Amino acid sequence: MDINSLNAKFKKVAGGASTVFNRAVQFTEEKLGTAEKTELDAHFENLMQRSDKTKHWSEQLLKNTDAVLNPNPNHRMEDMLYEKLDKKKKERVTQFEVLGNIMVEAGNDFGPGTAYGNALVKCGQAQIQIGNAERDFITATSNNFLQPLSNFLEGDMKTILKEKKILETKRLDLDACKSRLRKAKSATSTQQDDVAKAEVDLRVAQSEFDRQSEITKILLEGINSTHTHHLRCLNDFIEAQTTYFAQCQQYVADLQRQLGSTSGNLDFSSLSAGLGNNNSSGSSLASPVVPSAPPSIEVTAPTPTEKRQAKALYDYDAADSSELSLLADELIMVYKVRDLDPDWLMAERGSQRGKVPVTYLKVLE
């Protein structure tokens, strides 16, 4: 390597060290209040503050939504580790599914033919359905809400932070050049060449600062489109949550009807016999008093109240002939019926008639 190359490299290193030193001096003097600082215009400052708020609240939304979807902190740490290692996250069984499987096993052990065993099996199956709905909700929220927030923070936001940092260094360079020019002009022994060099350095620094300001400003103004995108993601999150809660409500309502239809058919004969056989005195227990059947009452069709139009939110398959199947987005006429469960409405589609769950409908004005 010749001496000229060494000199060029030395000058480059020395120049870089000098620039860093000048920035440090300028920053220190600004903090001490002994040096002036180039201020950005009000619009630019508002854009900077808006980006800072967007970063802060996006991080908080990401963190706390993840905590709702995955309450176990150990699981969250494990998922984060898998994400850092670019490995697929573990597919975990939801707590509702765990509970449901336990109930089904218990019911089968007691005997699905017994009242208690049958009820346990039915409850377990409903819990598994709720667990599957929860899994779908978690997947939809992760893909449509959390992932866009994470992509923004790891992509666009990191680019904005990088350009803002470059802008700050260009600003320090500019103010350092301004300071050197003032000192050169105020010194009595300064040669004209020093002033001219300081003016050239200032023009170069001003040009670089203006260019970086424009780049940073364009990126900051893109925060508006980011908010628009995040708003759509938020709507997707609420839609997934609405679907999840509606499904859970429907599963529990169906379970409640199933349990209600079987609770009145309990057979106490075997229980009475067992208690009688275990009586130490040998005396038998009195048979349970069976209430006499109420007198027959003629049932007339209930009078419908005001009919209103409703839109089906989801598909619904009728469980029996008393219900009416629905197709998502179709329009039907609905009305309340006396003695009908408040969670249901009577519906009509042409000549077809049957009850439908309220949670599957949007009643129109």
C-alpha cells in the first residue's frame, strides 16, 4: 500500500472523528444553553409527536391484546422465543377444550345413560365447541390485528426512527457549522479563507439537512395511512370478537335447552329402592309423591306482536321443526311471541315459519 492511500485513509478517519466530536460539542452546548438549536416548524413537530404516540400506543395495544389472547405469561415468553428463532408456534389446547374433555370422560365413566353422566357429556361437548370458537377467534385476531401492528413496528416504524436519527445528526452538523461561521466572523485575526470555508461548509450542511427533512417528513405523513389501515384491522378484531361471543352464547343456549329437556325426566325409582335397601331398621321409605296432572287447558296460538324486518348475520341450521334455518344476509320478518324465550324470535319467510335465535339477527328499523 503506497503512502498516498494511507494518507487518504487517515484523512477520512480523522474527518469522521472530527465530525463526531463536533456533534458531541454542539449537543453538550445545547444542553448547557450556550448554543443555539435549529427548531423545526410547528407542522413538522406535530408529525414527530404523532409518530411517537403511534409507536407507543401500537406497542401497548400489541402487548395487552396478546395478554388477552394468551393470559399465561410463560406461554407468551415461549411464543416470543419461537418467533425470534423463526419457528412455528406451538398449537395449544384451550382451557375450554381441556375442561370439555374432562367432562366427557367423567360422564362416560358415570354412564351416559344416567342423568348426571348424560348432562356431563353434553356440557363437555359444549365446552369443546366453545374452545374451538376461542381458537378461531385467537387465530383471526392474531392474523388480522396483531400481525399488522407487529409488521408496522418492525417495518415502517423502524425506518422512521432511523431517518429521524439521521435528521438529528444532520441538524447537529448544521448548527455546528453555524457556530463555527459565527466564531470565524467575530474573530479579529481570522483570515478571509477561513470565513469562506465556513460558509461553504454551512451551505453543504444546510442542503443535507433540508434533504433529510424532506425524506423524514414524507415518512411521517405516511402515519395517516397507517392509522387508516389500523382502523380496518380494529374493525376486523371487533368482528371476530362479535362472532366468538355469538357462537358462545348460542352453544350455551342450546346446552341449556338440552339440559332443560332432560331435567324433568329423572327416574327416582332406582334411587328410592337403593335408599330403602340401605335402611338399617328394615323399614322402607315412602314413595315420592307424584303430583297429579293439571287439568287440561286448551292452548290457542299466541297472537303475534308487530312484525319487523330483520337481516340474518350468520348461517343457522334449524335443530328441529319448530325452528327456521337462516342464510347469512337474507331478509326475513320477525316478531315476538308470548311465552317464547326472550333469546328467540318467531320468524317468517314466505309460507315458512319458525323460531330463530336473536343473536343471529340484526333487526332493522
